[in-house]
Amino acid sequence: MENKTLGQIAFEAYAVAKGGIGYDGAIIPTWEKLSPGVQPAWEAAAKAVEKETSIRFALRKLSF
């Protein structure tokens, strides 16, 4: 089993959801072929979602 980061999982889900075609009509590259700076941006976005999910989960546990 490959150990993917949350950023890579999110990026690959985006690519599948878009049918492999980006906003500009170009083919979405693989994770490994992304231009510099794009992987860290996806990692940051995934970490923000992870943090928010943790907060919401904790708040839900407190309300029960």
C-alpha cells in the first residue's frame, strides 16, 4: 500500500472529479509532475481541512 500524503489524496481526488482536465483545458499532471510550489499548496489546503474537521468533530463530541 502506497503511503500518500493528505495533499496528494486531495489533489488526486480533484483530478478525478475534473475528469483529468484542468480549468484551462489542459491535462492535469500527475502528483509527481506538478510544478514547484503546487504540492506544498495542496498540502497546506489539506492540512487546513484536517484541522477544521478535527475542530468540528471535537465540538460535536462536546455537544452530546
